[in-house]
Amino acid sequence: MNNSRARYPPGLGVGRGGGTIANPNFQSRVPHQQYVQRGLMQNHQHFQHPQQEHQQQHQHQQQQQWLRRNQLPAGDSDVDEVEKTVQSEAVDSSSQDWKARLKIPPADTRYRTEDVTATKGNEFEDYFLKRELLMGIYEKGFERPSPIQEESIPIALTGSDILARAKNGTGKTAAFCIPALEKIDQDNNVIQVVILVPTRELALQTSQVCKELGKHLKIQVMVTTGGTSLKDDIMRLYQPVHLLVGTPGRILDLAKKGVCILKDCSMLVMDEADKLLSPEFQPSVEQLIRFLPGSRQILMFSATFPVTVKDFKDRYLHKPYVINLMDELTLKGITQFYAFVEERQKVHCLNTLFSKLQINQSIIFCNSVNRVELLAKKITELGYSCFYIHAKMLQDHRNRVFHDFRNGACRNLVCTDLFTRGIDIQAVNVVINFDFPKNSETYLHRVGRSGRFGHLGLAVNLITYEDRFNLYRIEQELGTEIKQIPPHIDQAVYCR
């Protein structure tokens, strides 16, 4: 047996790739006497113990393999193929395991309408999203993309502008949050995405969705709205922020003060775009766009697109991809009734509805702040749990009411039209228009608070003599029929 150990790297035991074990027989310099002894050992190998000889042969084979591997060129195809095979096997194994480790909520087995279920059959993995983002998507309870998500996500990922019209409660928020989170470079600590919304409550809700979807990413989300501390917002902007959610006036104010730097913001999202382009918000939105780079991407989402939206599109969007999933304006899955009453009978009628309907949670709309507070007091006196919310309340109080109602602390909420824009509380299955709205857009947004994400809902309208013309006009404009309320309402039409 030839002694070739001097060819091996010093201290080599099991070779590269495992824990390196020092060779117990290695010495850095071999004295002359040891060469003589080594020769004697070679002449008497047959006297070695069989187990020791087997160990030496095994060690010799491993070392020869290590040497052959390191003698190959760096780009050797055989080595590359081996490494690729090992890596692909590791990826396959991990891809099978990562979903099993997720904390996925129980599947929602309630009935859903086809405006949510009629998809092309795509999966979220089909969009080649970051695994950390996919983890957040599945842990949020999303199973497959809804139609608006199927249409929007791949287009948004290409960098194109989007003008999307879809029904309330069909997944619009995730349709823009998912591509926004995917495109953010979390190693670049600048504002890269701005999401504009018209109300404080919607800003809080949208930022929460972003945080939940991106909880496995190192993305910093900030929400800023009027009515909160400007000083706190300024201090927060000195920390890393990747995604900013807020109302136009507050973000514009921060940009003018030079603390909200938007020169690296590559995506602007406008949720409830029709409201953002109303006279109340449009000047602020257009001023804000001047702080963005010329190459920015703009995504516009809403349930209705009046003329103002089309004008804005022509001026600020570059060859936008138009998505229209609203062949019918009214929402599928929502049964609509009216009850013809006198003004003084409304509270009694409401009491009757509470006693006869199977209400998970309900939202009751009034046309003024005073009527909201008076009705909430009446409902409490009737013995029913009730919260109320309106624009004149302090912001902290509004946030607390919204949070508690969303978490199921109360069954009924009385509010003004402040609560009609994009607020997503899936437990709400009944909407009552205590005061009937004066236009079809407001009616559409109010009714959209029930039947979220394709579930069934019920809308009941209390109509006085003065409301009859508005009822007729809204039916004509929306192309729908609002029927007179029957003595008994089957629970199957709003509770499945």
C-alpha cells in the first residue's frame, strides 16, 4: 500500500461539505525517523487489525473524491449538474413543507356569488410572487385570486397604469396591495408606494391589510391622516418607510414641509378614485402628483367612474389598462326591499326589523350627524347594543369605535355616509337606510357594506312620501328593482 497522505490538504478528514474533522495521523513536519518507521509499517500491513484497515480505506476513498472534485475546472459541467440537482431537491422539499407550516385560518364555507367565484382558475403562485408575500396571502385566508385580482395583479406587476372598475367587496384592496408589496425593494429605505384613500377609517383598514399581507417581509408601512398628530407623523418619517397610506391633504402637507420625500415613489394607488377626484380632494391629489417622478405608475380603483375620473385618466395616465368588471351596477347577492312608512313610524319599524331579522351585524345609515346620535340613543333605549360614528367625532374615538365594531363588540352601528367608502367588515349581513339617500352613487356604496366578498346580504330602505321620487330615480339609474318588503323574509337570502 502506497502512502500518499502527503498529497492531502492539512488536517483533512471527511472532505468538503460536512464538518471538517482533523486527521488524527497528520503531523505538519515528519521527522526522518518516522519515514523509516513508515516504511516498516508498509512492509507489515498484514499485521493491522481488520477494523482499522477498513476505516483507513474508507477515509482514503473520501479524500480521493475530495481531490478529484477540486482538480476539476470551476465551470465543470458534472460538478454543476450535481450541485444543481442537490439545490433543486432542497427547493422541492422546502416548497412542499412551507405551506404546511403556515397558520392558515379555517376555510370560509359560506355561499359566495359568481362575481367573486367566477375566476379563470389561477393560483397566487402563478404570479411568481416572493415566498414571504405568499405566506402572508395564505395566512390572511386568501385561497385563490378573485376576478379583479386576476385581472389587476399581473398587469400591475408589469408597471402599466390601470383604471379598474369593480364592485364593492370583491377584493379590490388586495388587488393593489399585493403588487405594491411585491415591487417594493425592502433594502431601499425610501417611500416607494403611496396609497391614497378618502377617509381616515379606510386608511387604517388599508394599512392593516398591507401589514397583514406583508408580515413576513421587512416592509415598513405608515398610515397618516388628518386629525392625528402632525408632529408624530414627522418624527415617524425620520424612520424607514416603504409604503405610505393616507388621505391626500395630510400627505400633501408633509410633502410641502419637505419631510415626506416622494422622488423615489414609483407607484401611486388611488382607492375610491371617484371620491378622491371630487372637488373636496382633487386639487390636493393633482398637487401631490407633482412631487412624484415622471415615470411613476398610477393604479385607480373604484366602483363608479364619473366624468371627473375619465378627465383625470386622460391627463395623468399613460396608456392605461382598463378593467371593467361591472356589467351591472348593483351588487350581486344583495336582496333589496323598501318599507313605506311615515317619519314618526321609523323607530317602531326598526324595532320590528330587529326582532324579525337574523342579524350578524348591521349598519344603519342616517343623513345627518344629529340624527345619528338621536337614533343611537333610541336603539339603546329599546334594549339593543349600538355604537355610532360620524365625522364630527374625535379621531381617537372614531378609531376605537371602528376597531371595536369590526371585532364584534357590538351588533349594530349607526353612521353617516362617512362609513360608505370601502369599509370591509364581512360579518355585516344587513344594511338599513333609516334615511334614504338622494343619489344612486351613495345608495350603491351604502348597500355595498353588506354582502362583502361575494357573500349574501340584505338591504332595507325606510321610504317616506318625500323619498318616493328618489326611490324611482335610483331604480332607473341602477337598472334594478327594489321590492316592497314582505311579511316574512327567508333567512336563506341573506344568511347563507
